[in-house]
Amino acid sequence: MSNQSLIDITGQYRDLLEAIADPTTDLNAASARNTLDAITLSFNDKAVAISNVIRKTDNTVDAIDDEIKRLQARKKVMQNKRASVIDYLKTNMRASSIKKIECPLFTIILVDGRDMVKVFDQALLPDDYLSVKTVITADKVPLLKALLIGDDIPGAKLVKGADSLRIK
């Protein structure tokens, strides 16, 4: 494999195309074809090597995703255990009528729950107790269709998204 970078190979390809297009160049067709074949082979070899790096990175990302899922599941178990222990302590403090426990490092206080509203059927509420929120967003699907057929729409324009690379 060539020690050249992909950008160097791309530069050689462009230089060759310019030389072929230049009528003052004394480059013959056989020489141009051989040079183009060599550049294409180098480019393809480099692209394959880069694709292997991409695939290895994909595997690493997948392994990290799996580890994140495992750790999130472990976190959930620990959160549930914490909530269970808190509930256990609250239940026993309440049953014993103990509101406060002091120790050298911290104080444990059982605080009565505060008043909260629970709405069980919003449709039954009087208008005085409702608020209205209006959210206006652009509907991009019909905008795209209109722009693609050439309509001029103030406030919107057709732009090209980023190129993507597929390795199958």
C-alpha cells in the first residue's frame, strides 16, 4: 500500500485530469490510462484502509453503547435499592412516631408531605383553571415539496444537507 495520504492521491488525480484537459501537454493516451489506473488503485487501497478504521470505530462505539446500557441498568437497580431503603426508613420512623434523628455527621428528618393538586379529569375543570399553550412550528414536508418544484417561499430556502458515506 502507498505511504501517500488520500489527499495527496486526490491531488495527483486532479493534476492528471488537468494535464489530460490541457491541449499543450504531450501526454499520450496509454500513458494517461496507466497513470490513472495506478492512481485509482492507490486511491482504492487507501479508501479500503480508511473504511476498515471506520468499521473498527463502529465496533468500538457499539461496545460503548452496550456498556452504557449495562451501566444504566445497574444505575436503575441502585436507584431502586436507594428508594426502597428510604421508604423502609420512612415507614419505620412514621410507625415509631420519630420525626428527627441526630448523629455527628448528619441529621435525619421525617417531613410531612406537602399539599399538591392531582387533576383526574381536566375536561371537568372550569376555564379559570386552564391555560392555553400554542406552539407554531414550520411544516417542513410540504415546504420541501414546494421548494423542490421551484416555488419561492419567503422565510425558507432549499439547502443541500451534508454528504453521507455508506460502507456495506
